[in-house]
Amino acid sequence: MNTIAVVIPSYRVTRHIIGVIDAIGPEVARIYVVDDQCPDGSGDFVEANCRDGRVKVLRHAVNQGVGGAVMTGYRAAIAEGLSIIVKVDGDGQMDPALIPRFIEPILAGEADYTKGNRFFNLDEIRAMPKIRLVGNAILSLMTKVSSGYWNLFDPTNGYTAIHVSVARQLPFDKISTRYFFETDMLFRLNTNFAVVQDIPMDASYGDEVSNLKISKILGEFLVKHLRNFGKRVFYNYYLRDMALASIELPLGLLLLLAGGGFGLAHWISSAQDSAVTPAGTVMLAALPVLMGLQLILAFFSYDIASVPTRPIHRLAKLNYK
């Protein structure tokens, strides 16, 4: 029997969290409210004002961020032997009525992990602030490259569901615990070949003010995405397997850098001597650059075609039989 748990990270959400809990349907067996050292005492507030027997309050002695709170909820659900874990924010911006939509692909054996995507509805997209649209587009592109999930969008969306057998394989102590949590999760899931599916949902912005300022975190996220991309390529294309793409990327980078460096050196030399660069020299620089770009594009073409499609939680069930 599949049993559903909901994890609600709790930090400054006392105005909304009771309403969120009340809106969670009977399909959910357990609700974990994780008080992340909330200055408003969210955990105590829930215990004093909520009569739902499914609710269990977990407390952090030190603030660990949303990722740390979710990992605490995951651990509790795994320990209690639940089947699927849904993460819902406590600020009222995620409709608990959508929980069946998020768990359905996992129950059907079509996905290991589902996440929300607020960019399916064109009318909703037009209503979004332009800076949010541009920021999400940039973050989504970086996430596609670093995580390997080229079919996903809206990477910072925190409305998620995961099969517990997949959650059990996650390196809890290594996953980023704060703003990079959702995108780091995708990177970790790809290294386990988990199938991830977007779930269309409408954007909802209440009176809560987001602490995530895209303009401030783009630089930090870029560094982390580059790190994760390097790790993913090493794990998937050299450590666990070898393919033609394993040769295309390093050879393409080598040719690109060699041709670019050769061309730049001769351009500087010609500029200093006020001399015309011979056509043969130009070709010697351009040819490896073009070949390098072609090989790099071939690598990404292979990478896009390699998005996981076979849910690993189904394989885990087969192995146990």
C-alpha cells in the first residue's frame, strides 16, 4: 500500500501554516512540520493550534535552511516506512489540492520525482514580473546544463514529490541546504539516473516576501552550476560509463582553446607589426575552432538524448522480488 507524507519547512509562516495543513487531503497519511529554528515559534504554534492527528512537529536546534528542513522530513518519512514524500511550503503559495497531481506519475511508475512548473500557462507567464521571467530563464538554462535534465523548466520551484526508495539513495549530508537546494537536488537525482517530470501549476504570490533575489544569486549559482556540471560529466561519462561523447567534449575543448589561442597570438603579433595576417594562418586558427565547436555541440546533442526515462524506483521493486 502506498502511503503519502507531506513535509512543510516552517520559518516565519505562522500566518498561513494552519490553513495549509487544513487544506491537505485525506490521501496524506503523515504531515511533518519542520520548525527550522523559527523566530516566531512555528512548531509551538502548530502544536497549540492544530488538532490534525497526522501532524508531527520536528525541530532544529540551529537554522539549516529549506534544504536542511526538507532532508529532516525525508529522514523521518524513511524511518516511518512511508512511500512518497511531498514537499509543500507553509506560506500558502502552494495549493495542497494539487498533491494528487504530483504523486500520480510516481504511483503510475512514470517518474521517480516530480516538481512544479509555473510556465505552462501563457496567461500566467504574462502576469509575472519581467525580472522574474528573465531570471528564471537564465537559471533554467544553467540547471539544464548542470543537472542533465534538458526537459525541465522552473528549477527553483519547490513544490515536489519523490518516491521514498529514491530519497533513500540521496547523499543528505552533501545536498545544498539553502537557495541552491532545488537545483542541487536535480543534479543529485541525475547522478542516480532518476526520472524527473514537470507538473504544470499556476503561480501564486500572496503577501509573503521572497528572500530569493535572483540578481544577487546569479553569480553564486553560476559557480555552483559549473561545479555540478563538471561532477556530472565525470560521473556519467568517465566513472560509470564511456561513450563517444566522452571523447567529443575534451577533444572539442582542446581544439577550441588551441585554435583560439593560436589565432589570438597571431592577431596580437600582426597588430603590433601592422602586418596583414596571411590567409593560411587565419585558416589554421579557424579550422580547429570550428571543429571544436562542432564536437562540443555533438556532446550536448548526445547529453540531451540521454535524459533518464526509466524510473529507478520500479527497478528497485523488481530487485526486491
